[in-house]
Amino acid sequence: MLTSKQRAYLRGLGNPLDTILMVGKGGMSPEILKQADDAITAREIIKGKCLETSPLSSREAAEEIASQIGAEVVQVIGTKFILYRRNEKKPVIVLPKK
């Protein structure tokens, strides 16, 4: 579980990132979950977006993806969301202490 200080730190890292995950009219698909899992393993933090055609809200999509791949929802604003999962083998991001 992230503290508010860690969440704020991750928000700062996530804001300038490019959006690499798009949830469209197909909603949650195995391809989207695999893409999210692969990307978060490589980067630890990813930004996603819910398109207008998506049957899910961005909050629902973020929480669904996070629960499926074992990540945490850092932030949801409008149609965009940021997810984080620590890479246990080679951590890249050093979080502030709790």
C-alpha cells in the first residue's frame, strides 16, 4: 500500500509520461492486460487512457487492470490514469520512505 507521500512522488514521475495503454470499445481484453503487464514490468510506472468509446470509466478500467496485474492505482484524472508496480528483480524507482 502506498503512502500519500509515495503517491505524490509517483504522480510527479507519471505526469510527463506518454500514454501507452488505451482502453477502447473492446473494454478489458487479454491483450490489454498483457500489454499493461509487460509495460509495467519494464517501466514500473505506466500511463493509460480510457477512450470515449470504452464501456468502462477510467476509474473502473484503472482498478480492473491494477487488480489483474497486481499493480496500484496512483492517480485517475479525467480519462487518464497512472499505475505503479515495483519490479522486484530490478527496481528502477526508489520510493520515499514510509
